[in-house]
Amino acid sequence: MIDAPPHVLIYTTPTCPDCHALKRWLTQQGVAYEERDLTEPQIAEEAKARTGVRVAPITLVGTEVFYGTFPSQKPGLTKALGLTKNA
């Protein structure tokens, strides 16, 4: 039996360079994700309640939470997503 890939949820803002880099990388890796816009007050409150932080980007992979710059998230995301090649 093949495990389903974990749900990936990203909290981003339209002007965040790290958010754009994260989305490009996920797309290049073939990882489907759900995106939520932190510029919407209710989304910002949701992200704060779920993660305890107010930064962009925030990435949730299953129950794991990653935040900070894209380069700082990438090693953990690579592992959490089970990616090894082209990481």
C-alpha cells in the first residue's frame, strides 16, 4: 500500500520573495500545495493560532511546521516531503 503524500499548506504574502521561491521550488518538485494569503486578516489570525508565529512564508507539511526564510526551511521540507533528488 502506498502512503498518500502529506497535505502541504503554505501561508504567504504576494510581495514576499521567499514565498515566491518556496512556491517555485514546490512546483519544480511536483508537490501539490494549498496556499493561503496572510494579507487577509482572518487568514493571518488563523496562521498565528495554528503556528504561534506571524511571518511569511509558513509551511505546514502534515503536522510539521516550518517558517522563516525559504533557504532555512528547505532542508526540513526536503526531509518532511521525502525528497532526495534535485533538492
